[in-house]
Amino acid sequence: MKKAKFMLLPLLLMVVAMFFGCENTADNHSGATNSSSSVPLSAPRNVKVVYRHANSAEIAFDDVPGASSYIICWDPYDSRSERTERITRQDKHSEASPYNLRGLSPYTHYRIKVKAIGSDGNSSYSKEVEFYTKIAAPRVSLIKKTSTSITVQWTIVDGGMSYEIFYGTTQYIEDAKKLDTYSVSSPVVGTTVQTDISSLTRGKTWYVFVKPVDYLNIYGVEYGKNSIQL
């Protein structure tokens, strides 16, 4: 009988060891599960409009760790007709190489926000950023009137109630001479206005620039340009 007791003791110790060994393994698996649990994506930060144009804007924001793509949402400030565009992580969106958001309307107050997309879910949207698109460039036509004069014709654009006219033999508006500023009473977008420039030198190429005036000084403008040989 004593011999039987001594034989059962090693067997009992093996059972106890196996029990505690499984418990330790279970603890190890539990720890692995906790360490791999998903962390919510943070909203993109430092969203900004780097450059503004009449029909587009160049957008920059910081990368979000874990994001595979981003959704840019924008709409005119006085409406809720939101539009979205999805870009991948590979699409450049840094301040040095911003993302070009197209399809905007000229002379419009916009707001924009961005959220990150990941395999385990999406972030919340970033803070809204407001910006204004520029007043569009008028379409400029030049007609030779005489050997030393031309007729300048341009289209009325949204937001343009006055227009500055510049001309010269240089293709840069900064070096051109200002002719005058023309105000348009009751402007209708798409209609045309014209004026004459005289006392020009024959045998030269003349460049004419038509630039809308931004009286509020918040939109910015793009200018129209054309040239003619006399």
C-alpha cells in the first residue's frame, strides 16, 4: 500500500503542472489579443489652402498614422450641398506638394474638411477651413481698328463690376502700362464690353491685359490676356 501511494504522487504532480501551464498559456494569448486591439484614427491636422485659383484650390494637411486614404469634403459656405473626393495615401498633400482640388466655382466662399480612412475604421472630420476662390479671368478679344489702334473686347465675369486695362509690348502685366479702369453698370455675366486703345506703334506685337477689380480685397483675381501684331 505504501508503494502505491508513492507511485500516485508523481502522477498528481504532473496533473498540477499541466493545469498551471495551460493557464499561463491562456494568459499569454490574452496579452497578445490586447496588444493588437485597434486604436481609433485621429482626425487630420493642419488642414490649409496653400494656393487659390478661380476653379480650383491646392490643399495640404498632415499625414495620419494608419490611414490608407482620405476623404476631402467641401461645399459653398451658404449651402449644404456637400461634395466629397477620395484620395489615396500616395496622392501628395503636403504644403510643398499640395493636392489640387478641382471643380470649384469662381468668386465663391467655401469651407473644407478632411477625414482619414483606415482598415479598422474612419476618423472624425478635421476642423473646417474657409477660403475664397478667385474672380475668374475675362475672355479677351483684340480687333485691329487702324494701323495704330485696336479695339479691346472682354466678357463680364461673376464678381467683376470694374476692370483695369493694361497694355504694352511686354507679355508681363507687371511691366505693362495702365490704360484706365472701367466700371460696368448693371453687369450681366457673359455679356461683352469694349474700348479702344490708340497711338500704338506699327510693326510691333501688343499685349493687352484685362483684370477684374476685387473691391472687397478677399477673393483675389485672375486676369485675361491676348496679343495682336500691328
